[in-house]
Amino acid sequence: MRIILTIVSLAALTVTAGFAADVTAGQATYNKSCKGCHGADGTPSPGIAKMFPGMKALSSSEAQATSDADMKAIITAGKGKMRPVASVTGPAVDNVVAYVRTLKK
């Protein structure tokens, strides 16, 4: 019985690890699809900030306090003047969120 529980536990860990977000892939997607507006380090350029008043740096405590679910919704559905990012779908959304979390100051 103990062996079966160990095998089941290891299998569950392996499956869970397979679903973990990939920060490196998230950075690549961010650089391709997000950096133009949000900047390389998550800080919007002055021109973009002027076009989108109230836009926060992704490294800010306010942006970092956004739940993963809400951040995914913003990427896929947009928010305010930000339109959905159609090129970021499926697992790439999780990867971008994981990368954005690394921008925390």
C-alpha cells in the first residue's frame, strides 16, 4: 500500500510540474507582444504613459497585487484602453504572468 501511495504521489508531482509556468518562455513572449507598450522592465515609456493615463509600471506594488487570474483576464480580454493581446493565448498567458511576477521590485 505504501508503495502505491508513493507512486501516486510522484505521478501527481510530475503532472503538476508539467503545468508549471515557464518564466523564460514568458519573457520571450513578453518581449514580442508586451514590451512595446510596457517597456523592457515593465515601466511604460513616457509616450505610452501619456496615451494611457494611470498606467502603472508592472513592477509596482499595485500591479503586483493583481491576482494571477485578473492579470490573465487583462491579457486576454483587455482593460480600459488596453485591448486584448490576441497573440498571447493558452499556456503563453501563464508564462507571461510568471515573467511579470519577476519584475517585482
